[in-house]
Amino acid sequence: MTVAARLVATLAAPLDPASAEAPRVLHWPGRRLLVQRGDTELVTLDLDVPSADRTREVRFPAPWPRHFGSVTVSPEQDTVVFAGVHAVRSVEATGVTRWEVRHGCWDGSCPLTHLSFDEYAHDKDHFYADSGSAAVSADGRHVWAHLRGPLGSDGDTKDDQELWVVLDATDGKVLGRVDTMTVASGSEHTPHPDPTRMGLSIGEGEEGSPVLWGRWDGQQLTSVQVGIERILLAVSPSGRHLLTVPLGQWSLSLHQVEDGSVLRKLDAKGTVPAHPRSTGEDRVYWDYEAVFVDEDTIVAGTSECDARYGTVRHWLVDVRGMTLGGQILYPFPVSGPARSAGDGTWHTVSEDRTSVHLWRLAEDATKHRR
């Protein structure tokens, strides 16, 4: 069975893909931004205002090239938070640094707490350093950051434990912190509609991939571990459920957010048919991306294992019974995984990374599910 997708919009990437990351959509309740980072700047486009409105686009100068860490944006499009090798820095569109939190160097062989990017700009070890990440809460008041200790405010200490911190988005003040007890090669945050909660997936190379679920009660940051070899894919619109996939990518798991317990699973093997161009011998597995289009429905892909055959596939999943509802039928071939775009939509990026397509389930597909 196939389920039709309707094209909502096609958006041109604002930067040249030769010197920029692929564009992506960040979203919070009632807010959607197209974001693309280049080596010298980051561009944001407000997707909820008319395309002719000049206030739609905001450009932020980057303090270091894109290979040195990750980046996130505030919901109000007023600041960008760069999570770099040695600091988390909040930057305004004028280039002014609103605040900076210095921390231990993500290059594990380097014992220094750097004062500036210039100190390691031409060092290849720092170019390939591990990294953390950051995300802004749904209300824009806090920045959650995964970084390496010690913090600059800790003084002369040798403690290089990795930390998960909650920062005041206005001035960068450290409000709460916990040790993650990890040795990360990289990480990624997954926001929750409740601004006091956040998810964090930490990749440790071949050592594991713990998923942490955090809560900031205004006084203390606490976290619980959801799994040790999993990736957090998505949070349901109500915030009641989490979706994860193991490192082996063989099954989607629906979790209860309160305690992380697994409610239901959907294995790719025996459920997802082999690709039409496959000999039937290759393993079918889920992507590291998936989307809740509503509380009961997921769009998940097998694009990574399908890519060798030229065309990729995405699937509708009903989480009430964790059953496969059918293959998504697009009006033209898409590339890569399905990624969330908020408000019941998802997005795909063109293979040449010059455009972003926004999708929604067609009306007849919605009626069929009901």
C-alpha cells in the first residue's frame, strides 16, 4: 500500500553547498526556521512570514569555520549559539558576542583551555576534534549544552569530565550541571515541547551511544539514561512519547517519556519489504532520522540502506500498534531521510543540497488513517 505526500513548498538553500552544510529546519511550537551554516556565516529564514518580507532572512557571522563544532538558533531568530572546540558562544546578527562559556578542549590530547580560535586554527588535531552540541529551549529562555570540563568559571582545575549544562540564554550564566559520565565523539540534542525538558544522544564511537533525558526544575538539572546503545530520533507532539533506534538500526522503539520504558517496537526485518532493485540478500534497516507527524503517526525511512539502489523509501508507521501503514508516495524522487519540520510536516533535502522540500500527508491519506 502507498500513502500520498503533498508538497507544501520548495525552498532554495541560501548558501553555496560547496562551502556550507546542508540546510535544515529547526522548529519549536509555533515557530519554524530554515537554517544553513557556512564557513563564515549562518543564515536563517523565518518560514512563517511571507517570502517577500525582508525581515524573513537574518545572517550571523560565524566565529570559526563549520568543521569546528555545531550550531543552533534561538526561536526568536535574535542569536545563534555556536558550540565549538573550546567554547559555547552566543552571537548576535551584528557579530557582537552576547556571552561566551569557555570549557575544556574537545581535542583529547590538548590540555589547554583556549582563549581564542586563533590558538588552534591551523592545527589538524583540533580540526578533527570530538565535539559536543547545544540547543535552545522551546521558550527561548535557556540553552542546553553538552561540553567538556572544566568550565572557565571553575578556575584552575584538571577535571575534564563531560558535562550537560543549562545556561541562561540572556547572559550565559550556568544554572545547572550534571556529569554525563561519557567519552563522546559527538552529540545531538532533541528538544521537547516542554521547555524544562530535553533529550541528548551521545555518540562514543565503538564504545556505545547513551541517550540521556534531562529535566530542569528551575533549581536543579537531573538526567536519566534511556538506553546505552541507542539514538533518540523524535519526541511526540504531546511530549508523552520518545522514539529511538538502536545503533544496529534494526527496530524503532516507542518509549514512555516519564521513565523511558519501551511500550512497543517495530522491526525492519520481516516488516519492510526488500527494495525492488535488491536481490533480497541485503539487510533492510531504519534511518537515524524519523518524524512524528501527529501523536499516532510517524514517517520513518530506510533511505540509508536503499541509497545503493538509487531510489530511497519512506514509510508511514502507526504507533498505536507499531504497524507499517504503507510506503510514502512522492510526486518526484526524494533523497536522504525524512526530517521533522513541525506542525505535522517533514522535510527532505535535494541530493545537490540546493533546496529543501516541505511535505505533508495528503488529505486522502489522513482520512484513510482515521
